[in-house]
Amino acid sequence: MKKILAVFDGFNMSKSTLDYAVQLTKVADAHLVGVFLDEFIYRSYNLVKVMKTYENYGEKMKELDAKDQKKRDAAAQKFQKACNKAGIHFSIHRDKGFAINDLKQESMFADLVVINEFEAFTRNKQESPTWFIKDLLRDVQCPVLVVPNNFKKVDKIVLLYDGGASSLYAVKMFSYLFDSFMEVPVEVVTVKEDAMATSRLPDNKLMREFIKRHFPKASFTVIKGTVENQITGHLRHHKENELVVLGAYRRSEFSRWLKTSLADILMTELDTPLFIAHL
């Protein structure tokens, strides 16, 4: 049985993370772990302001910390109720160390991480992708599904392929985790920046043979132009609720175009879940 991690901030629980995680857990017949990163230094209130405002700030902190604990407990209970209602196997982890380190450690023992693109585990709101998400994508030890704020049931899969090892690895990981998605339409998309290049896929025969074994009804699209513009333009005009699969660089590895910077652009410009995998 596969293991999926759904990552939550107990102060601001992401409903879309929960909804996508439940849907994918059902599709994969997996075990879902609700990972609540209850970082010990992360509070919902302004600690400095409290210390400046209250003479007996120690007592006030205890009061506010108790309220914070209730918020985090309520979020865990909400997760538990949703899993029971969906009839899926689940467990709950309450990690109290440094959020990013705890999650990276958890990812070593998981098949997939599901997390909202706006998660930051700080009181200060950040634009997508947050520094927390960028840090996670650099060193995570399993594939990550980065989800938008609004849940939409996935009814199409788009596989971004550039001929590089990272993009093919992402396709492999997705197919191994979610072979049940073979029932929804699958499109393989390649962008060629050279206007004089052929309209064939990189390693055309081998790639088509591979895709046929995993996604026998897949269609293929080859577009010419600037990668970022063509990918976002192509996806923006689709009516389906797509899940996009792409590779990404890790440490010193470099892929020609399917890399973290493209993931950043897609998170910024599209309201689409992204399945991102490293070699």
C-alpha cells in the first residue's frame, strides 16, 4: 500500500490539500498521513508585540498558546473526520520540530507529498511559490503534488516532456503511483524552441512505445516557441481540470527546460495542481 503525506498548517488548514489528498488516496488505494507541522516557535500571534504590550506577558503567552493548541487540535480532528467519511486508511503525525526539516525527513519514508502552494508556516503571507515551497522542492525525497487554493476534481493529465531524464522520471513516478488515472485523458506535451526543428518527440519511437505501455490512449502535442510562454498558453486555454506532471532540477542537476523555474511560473500563472518529481 502506497503512503501519501498531506501537509497542513494547523492555524490555517488548507481545504484544497485535504480534498486533493483524499481524491488521490482513493485513486491509488493508498494510506494517507496527515502531517501537521506544529513547529514549536511558530505561533498565530505576534510574540514581540505581546511582550511589549503586557507587563505580565508570561501569563498572556500561556493563554494564547492554549488557544493555539486548540486550533491545531481542531484541525487534526477535521482531518480525521474527513478521512473517516471518505472511508480511507489514515494516520496523523504531529511534528513539533522545525517545519521544513521535519517534512524533508518525513518525505524519505513516503511515496508522495501533497501541499498547498501558499504554505509558508509563518504569520506573514507570501506569494506563490513561497520560500518554504521552494526549499522543499530543492531537497524533498519523494514526488510532490503542489496544489492551488481551489479544489477541482482531476479529469485530465498533462505530461510535460523535454527528452531529458528528469521529465521522463516524473512521468514514470506518476504512472507507478496512479496507474488508475489511465481512464482519464492523457496528453504528452513537448515544446521545441528551435523553429527549424522537426515536430517529432525527442527519442520519438522509444517515448511513444513507453507511453503506450503506461497510458495507451495518450495523445501527443509538439509546440514550437518559448517554453514558458507556450506551456502556460497551452494550458490556460484548456477547459479540463488538469493535473500537470513535470520534472525538476535538484542540486547541481540541470534539465534543458523542465526545471524548478518552470514550476514557479506555472504556480504563479495557473490554478493547476503540479506533480513534480526529482531524479
